[in-house]
Amino acid sequence: MIPRIALTPGEPGGIGPELAVKLASLGHERGNNNHAAGNGLAHGPAQVVAIADPELLRTTAAQLGLPLRLIPFDPAQPPGETPPASLHVHPISLAQPAVAGRLNPANAGYVLETLRFAAQGCLNRTFDALVTGPVHKGIINDAGFPFSGHTELFAEIAGIERVVMMLAAGELRVALATTHLPLKEVSDAITAELLEQVITILHRSLRDQFRIPNPRIGVCGLNPHAGEGGHLGREEIEVIEPALDKLRALGLRLLGPLPADTLFTPPQLARCDAVLAMYHDQGLPVLKFKGFGHAVNITLGLPFIRTSVDHGTALNIAGHNEADCGSLRAALAQAVQMAKLRNL
């Protein structure tokens, strides 16, 4: 099986187009037996289909001095491996030419169109998985499109009430109970219903998508010291512990709630297949410290596979040939692996 993977480079003024071109160049290096670049592509055979403006990719490759052949994507043909120094491409046109390092609200609709096309292609099984480059939430909202992130958009497109954001760096997997919320809103958002839904999705995904037969999930408390027996907050006593007890009665293996500074230590992590953090900046600083630049963002609970880079648009280095495609390469490898596991 050769998986067919949709790739959306993301914000056209950021580093996403550069990353896509560099990803293709890894195949070129592999084809030339250049081992200095880490033996080229590590993800195995795949057909990579960029959902993007072809001229943006050509211009980016020329600026980088890298070879790039664009192959028109034909969904009627069976997937074949994308050759070295090439990308299959489904064309979607920019509203205005992109300038590296500069945001342009006129192109916000282009970004959303690439995401919607790729997601719909996954839903109808044209694609086996979707890998996304970084987008800029602010410029999309400034252009008049309500947008809180990839995760929420794909859930809406798929008609799914609840999805879960998880980042992975090697064996460390960190999922989030809440995602892009102001900190003052997190406590009210942590409900027993939310936790039961999120943990159920996380458990099922670890079992079915990662083939961990009986996954162990460590759960962070919300408050310092997990509430210190109610002296530093009662969310653990009134909300988190009852939810965990209910799920334990169904056979789920749950550790916690534990203080985050305790759970994110090697002895505790060794007992877990994944960690559930209560909010974005409780879990992700640890994950990114461990694996920034090579970590993968994975959306759990969707009816299709979606992985992404662990970083943003990096406008300050866009156009300077400084972007490292390590995270995009890891995201592609993860998507290919998950697609193959699904089809076993």
C-alpha cells in the first residue's frame, strides 16, 4: 500500500511553502544517495499531494535554489510514490501573490479553501491522511473569518462534536482537555462531561490508531499540587476525580489526577502511554522542550488522520532559507504510519 497524503502548506507568507519544497528536496537527496541529510525521507513510500498554488511552490523553490517538479494530481489514477524532488499538486490559486514574511488578509480565504478541500478529500477517501503546515489565526480572523484553529475547523467540517489535540515527541504523548482558551475560562470549561468525552477519545485512539492494547493515561490536576486536598482549588475533588472514577469502572487505566510537575517526571511518565493536560500551556511546554522541531500535532477523534507541525508560521525567518522541516517530516512519517496501521 502506498498512502496518498494531502499536504497543506498553510500561511503563504510564512515558512510553510519553504518547508514543503524542502520536504520534496529530501527525496531528491535520497535519490542521489546523499546520507548527510539523514538518508532522505524516513517515512517510506507515499504519494504526497500539495494542496496549494503551484506558482507559490515554484517561486519558493527558485528562491531556495532547489529543484522541484510539480506533477498534476489525478485522483482517478492509483497512488504511486512521489518521485524525488517532486510534489504532486492540486492547484488552488492565491488571491494575491504572497511575499515571504508578510501577512496579507486577501489570502486568508485561500488558506481556508486549501484546508477545506483537503479535509473533504479525506472524508471521501481520496486521501488517506492530511498533513498541515502552520497557519496564522490572527490574519484569518482579521480578514473576517472566525477561526480558532485547524482542530476546530476540521471538527466542524466532519460534523464531529468533540475532537482532541495531542502532540507527540518520541514516546511522549500529551493530549489536551482544553485547547485555545484564555486561562481565565479554563476552570469553567473543565466539566465531568468534557473529561469523559476527551479521555474516551484518547483511550480509543491509543488503542485503535496506535495499537496499544490497554493504554495507560496519566491525568494532570488543574491546580498546583492537584488542589492540595481542596486548599488550592476544588476542581480535582468535585469534577476531575469523579470523572476518572466513572471511567475506571468501565475498565480504563487512569493515573491521577496528579500535580503536573509530578506527572511530568521520568518515573511517572514511564507508567503512562499518554498524558492528559487540562490546558494548553500546562502540557505543551514540556512536550516542546523535549522535542521541538521534531514533534507532531495529531488530531484525535476525527473520521480521518490528521497530523501537523509543532510550530507556527515563523514570519521572521520566512524567505531566509532558515526553516527546518524536521517537524513536517515527522508529521508526514506519523501520517504514513497511521495510514498503514489503519489498513492492516
